[in-house]
Amino acid sequence: MRPIAVVGIGADGWAGLGEHARDAILGAEEVIGSERQLALLASDVTANTRAWPSPMQPLIDELAQRTDARLCVLASGDPMLHGIGATLARRLGAERLDVHPHPSAFALACARLGWPAAEVRLVSAVARPPETVVRELAPGRRIVAYVTGENGAARIARILIARGYGASRFVVLEQLGGPAERIVELTPATWGSRWADPLHAVAIECRAVPGTPLLPRVPGLLDDAYGGDGQLTKRHVRAMTLAALAPGPGQCLWDVGAASGSIAIEWLRAEPTAQAIAIEERRDRAQQAQRNALTLGVPELEVRVGRAPGALDGLPSPDAIFIGGGLTTDGLLAACWKALDAGGRIVANAVTLEGEQALVQARATRGGQLVRIEISHAEPLGAFTSWRAQMPVVQWTAIKP
């Protein structure tokens, strides 16, 4: 079985490739890449060339079957950072690849700006909504964003302005590493709707205008960060709920009875590699959950409209389940428990006596812990201040043996 050579190539083209990377291309019988990448090859490359189709998946499936061909796939910069190398590794396995990395646009941007790479967040808005950058916004944070298209920088600029970061340092880096490299430094407000070279990245040093709300990655965003009809797990209980759910790398959450989607959204904000599916019976609330996800920088949230437990059929296997509504629905708790594999976590919150009774029974039959959460807020009472109690929440948490 021949490995597929994956060669990173930059804006400097053939001249920027090392000896082994060149040999991998010259020894291939077919070279696959974008039209731009293929145009960078030297004239003495005799292999057949093939541009990626759209969508790419059919060709990736074809490559998986061609085990004896001498194939080379071109990638932009470092193939294993955000690129086709990572996609092929997930699909074919690392043993099928022979990877030849090139300096990434991220590395080159940090080098040009003098930013320690370990202290900079990388965001890819390629083939995904640019609102993805919102998850990383915080005063003083440095971000390098991969974008696509001539209006990529303008789309990021509009988002920064809308979120209160229009005064940030905003650096557009075009054709990094190539003879046509160009770096322009402005602010999102002054960049406006300008277009850039199609091959560009954006570096951001976040500066918030006064009054911009902080949106930290730790769970417990302010309740008014969410739009909707007020049906959401309140801030302090939400923080405790996320702590019990314990988001982990690559793990999948079911948020059952999601309402505004706050639990699923903060699960994704806490762990960028995780997956979350929000299940909500009411279509208007499901749509609001999707809008909240976009506003808070996790557009990847999957929202399903339907009534659990029936709506759970066919979903990817969960690592954790949160039940925020519908506890008294026949078969719901049993279906959620059955869906978990050993080691899976379930957290359910109740504010009604009927829901509490369901959780007491769940603990009696499946173990776990019950916690009663009571929170009060100091509020005015005439000329004085008094405690006003929030509705108590009973929380059941369990790990499936």
C-alpha cells in the first residue's frame, strides 16, 4: 500500500519547497490541489494534475480506494494545521500519509508581527461562518483568523464592530511568504468594506470599546447574553451544570429541552473540539437557539426540532446528556440513560415537584447524586436591600457504570 504524499506549498511556490517535498511531487503520477496551488508547480512536473471538485468528499472517497497509485495532494502551508492533511488523516488514517509541511500562514503572521505563537489563538473561518471568531474575543487577546474570498477581512471587520471591538488592531496579511506579500494595518472601523487579495489572513489584537460586555469562555455568561423568551438555565445554575457535565475534547453533548440553547452553547465555548446537539420541541425556540449560537461564536451547534424521546432517534452517540425540560415525559429519562455508553454522564435539572420526584426515582434506580441549588440575589426593598430568592433547582448527576 503506497502512502499518499501530502505537500504543503506556500505563496512562494516551487522555490519555497524543500528537496523531499519536490521529490514527492516529481515522483507522483497524479497531483491533486486547488487551481491556485497547481499553478505554482514547476514546468518540469510531468504528473497528471487534477483540481479539487466541489464538494471534495467524492474525490476523498476515491483516494481511499486507490492504494497502489503514486499520488500527491497539495495543501496550503502546514497540511496538518487547518487543511486537507488533517481531513485525510481523519478519513484514511495517519499510516496512509507521507506529510511534508510548509510554514503556515499562522506561523508567518506571528513572525511578521513579533507575536509569540503560543500566546495567539488561531481561528479558521474557511468554509464556516465568520462568527466563529466571536468565541475568542476578549480584551488584550491576539487572534489570527483564516478567511476566504476577497471580502473575508471585511466580514470579520463587521463582526468585530458589531461586538464592540471596532477599535482593535486589525492587520490584513496578503500573499504571506510570496513575492507579492503585502501587510496593511488599520482598525476594523477603518477597514470597512475593503476587499483584499483572495489569499489573506487577518491578525487581531482585541481592544473593546467602553461598555462592551465580557464574554469569557468559562461557563456562566450573563443571562442577557441570550435572546429569547426567558426560558434558559440561569447563570449560576448554568455554571454548576456545565461543571457537572465536564466538557471534554471531541465529546458530544445532547441538550434535551434546549430552549435558548444556553447549555449546549457554553459546552461548545468551553471546548472548541466538542460537538453539541440541541433538541427543542418548539420551532421558535429552536430558531432562537441557533441565533444565540451564531451571536456567541459557536455556529457549529446542531439544532433539532422535535419532541424527545422520539427526536433522539438517529443522533450521534452522546458522551454527556443534559435534560433541561420534559423530565416527566414518559420514557425520556430511560431513553437518555440507555443512549449513554459506560462512563457517560447525565445531568438533569428540575424546578417543579413533579420533576423533582422523577429525579428522586432516577437516583433510587440508577444511583448518582442529588443536589438542591438555592440562590438569592440582593435587590432593593423600599429604601433598603433584601434577598430575593430564585426558584430552587434540584439537580441529579450520574455516571453510567
